[in-house]
Amino acid sequence: MTKNEETSMEIRATNDRVVREIFTKIHLLLSFINAFKTALGDVYVRLLTSLNSVIPPEYYDLKEIRADLLMKDETGAFYNLEVQRYWYKYLRERLAKQLSTLYGGQLEAGQEEDSLRPVHVISLLDFPLPQYLRMPPEIIVPFGMWSEGEKPVLLTDHLRVTFLRVGDYREGRVSLCGLPGELKAWVEFFCNAHIWLREERCMSAISALEFPSVREAYEVYRRILSDPVRRLQILALQNAEMERYFMMASFRDEGREEGREEGREEGREEGIEIGREKGKAEGKAEGMAEGKAEEKVDIARNMKEEGMSLETIARMTGLSVAEIKKL
């Protein structure tokens, strides 16, 4: 078996559906978030309310489900934990959109800004970041609203994005030096659980599993992959996602080359190219919307159960007030 074949047959602990199933256990989600906050020097969270962590079995075959977990703590602060498996050009803009949607969507018409609560997007990156971004050599990279200059001033701590660079750690570009023990264990789990399972390592010999929460997460991971039907289902969706990603990358390269050629021919096929690109964009948008529609309903239902206003839920999910009333 070649390295590529072996990789295509593996389901890592960073797989979207695996992460979602692990973190349906709210105490494991709380453990991970607190390990993360410890590394940032933040105050512990005592209580987390998950707004969308449960995936009903009938949703398992939706190809666009992502490990995009929305939650809030006992102070009302929001957290969005997401897994990004591939780099794409507009990742940073997407994160900014998430922040603005979650933050601005808290206010109803006429409501004062003092009711706003912080929003923290935690992005687990399962790929090496491009070198041209010139990231600092740390595995955790926090971003906030700071002034420029020799003595930066914090404008507000309400808007934060933090990268956890699992892919860069896997490639040896960053180390775990300085991380608290439990977060180190979580990173090792996300990076190496598939290796531990493949090599049938004894659990007592894996230092990361000394932490009960990480050990339980590994047991969930093993249980998922021990079900042959479930494993094949996840594997098929994983490979389909990979094929779509590289197909879209190929389309972009082909489009650029076609554009150059058509430019050399003095724009003779300009109208055709515009139509082709428009079709690709529309097809991609329709596919993503179809996969995410059901998840929006689940998020809205949980928000409604948490007592959030219909108008706020509508702004944060894109559903109409009439649709939300029916949930």
C-alpha cells in the first residue's frame, strides 16, 4: 500500500464527524476549552451550553456537515470551535465574517451595546499554514483588536480568533513547548490517534491518555472506527470531500490557464469564460447551501430553546422568523 493509499484509508481524529461525535459529550468539550483557555491565560469556564453539537443519525450522510461547534458559557460569552482541514484563500475573511455575525447578531433593534457578550472563534487547523503568512513560531496564535505601533493598545477583548496549528505541529514547524499538559495531550490526540490505533499501541503506554478526558475521547474515536458500517460511511464522505477540494483547486488552475490563453486570442472567448466561471460559482454555492440547510435548523432550534429572541436567531442563522416559529 502506498503512502497516499494509506492516507486515503485513514480516518483521523480531526475528521469533522469524529470531532462532532466526541464533543457531543459536553464534559469533553469543557475540558478542551478550559485547556485552551489555560494556555491563553484566561479564566476557567464552569459551564458550557452547546448550541449545535448533536448530530442526529439521519444527518450522517450530509457531505457539508462541519465540525463547527457553537456554544456559550455561564457569562453569556460565545465560542465557535471549528476544524479546518484545508487551506483556502479566503479563510481569514471567513473568520472575520463569523465574528461579525455572532457579535452583531446578539443585538435586537433598539437594544443597548452593553448587552453584547464576547465572541471567541477557535480554529483547529489540520494543515500547514502557507509560509508567506509569516506566522510566529508558536502552535497557538491569538488575534485580537490591537492598535499598531511599539506599544499596542487593546481596543476590546470582545472579538478574538485563535489558531491551533495542529497541521504545522504534524509537519514539525512548531512545537508544544510552553503548552499546559492537558492541551499538549489534546494536540497529540488530534495528531496521532490514527497512528496509535493503526499500530495497536497499549493505551497505558501513551502518555497523552493519562488525562481522563483525552482517554475518553480516544475511546470514542476507537468505538466509532470499530463499527465497520460507520467507518466505511465516514471514509466515503471523507474521500468525497478530498476529491471535491482538489477538483475545485484544479478548476481554479484550469480557469487561470484558459483565461491566459483566451487573453492571447484577444478576448474572443470572453463571454464563454464569464459564463463558465459563473456556473462554477453557482454550483458550488448551491451545494454548500444544500448541505448546511439542516444544520441551520438545528442551531436555530437550540437557540430558541435557550430563550434567544426570534429576531436574533433569524439574524444569526439566516432563517425567517416564520420558519423559526415552526421549530
